[in-house]
Amino acid sequence: MNHTKPPGEETPLLDRLDPLLDRLEQLAWLKEVPRTGWVLRGVERPESVADHSWGTAQLCLLLAPAGVDRFRAVAMAVVHDIAEVETGDIPRRASADAQPLSTVRKEQLEEAALERLCRDGLDVPGGISPDLASVGELWREYARGETETARFVRDMNLIDMCLQAVVYERGRRYDPEENQQAFPDYPRLEEFFATSRSRFCTILGKRLFGALELRYQKILGEGHGET
């Protein structure tokens, strides 16, 4: 039996998928957006924003304590930097003079980008129902940091960054002399710890940070950070 559809019957259906595919293709670019702080430090093969989001999600899955919605935390971690597919990664610097944008302006740009990325109205065939509204809801919960789950995810975001600093220092993935003028007060990767230290909300986050900072200092003391 020939199940081939008449010519032209499938084309309108496929054309109706184009808006969804355009949006998905745009979101896929998060895998190509580098983490700016590592780029400034000259790290070889620096992680992307999507890499960092995955790392944060993994921490949430493994470490969510009682009182935290584990799977909501994982979902929140996946989307917490989604706006950066448009804005790029705007790093937090220890010195206000080195900060490329104010915190307020950064939040405004990200909120506007989120509105565009999560704009609904996609008429998708085949029973596909993209839940863009929930992406925006998760992002805003994270940004506001008013729930226990959001505060936990925000802490895991910082822990993933500090963990990555340990990995890069141990692996000698950068030349500490490169672009040193941009880091006059931080000979190596200490700024990533300095910008995190006061931002933790949870006991778990603070404990993990302290342990990671000690591990980082131990690597320097053993000379494994020398190039």
C-alpha cells in the first residue's frame, strides 16, 4: 500500500515548524557563548555558558537538601543564564571600575532578552506544545532569589564557577602573565573567589565555598599552578 501523501500536502506542515525551529536554533547558540571571565584570563578552551548551566544543574541534582525542590532546581539551573544567548556573558568584576555594566543595567538587558526569547504565540503542529512561559517563570524566580529553591540554585551557580577555577588552575589552562593588566589585584584566578565570597545564602553553599577556596590555595602552594 502506498502511504505517500499527495505532493504539497506535507509542505505547509513543515513550514509551520519553521518558527519553532528558529527559536530552538537561537537557543542552541548558548553552547557557543563563552564565559567571558575565563576568556579575559586567557584560559585555553574556556567553557561555554551552556557548559556552566549544565554544571550548575548537576550540582543541584546531586546536592539539593531537604526543603529544596530538586527537579525544579535542576530546571532552574538549566535556564538561569538563558538570556545570555542574546546579551552575552557579562562578567562580575571585583572592582567597580572594571565592571562593564552596572548590575541594574545588566538585569534590564537580560529581562528584555528573556521577554523576546520566551515570547509565545508559536503555532506548532503535531501536538508539540513548547512551554516557553515556564522558562520565563523559572528565570524570574532565580533572578529574584526569593524562594529557598532559587537561593540554593544561586549558590550552586557560584560553586560551579569556583569549582571550574580549581579545575583550570590544576590543569594549567592559562598563562597568569597574559592580560595581567586587567587583573592588577589578582595574580591568578583569585578574583573568581573574591566576587563570590559575600554572595552565598545557604549554609551548604558557604561550606562548599570554603572547602573549594582551601583546595585552590593548596594547589597554588604545591606549585601545580605554576606555568
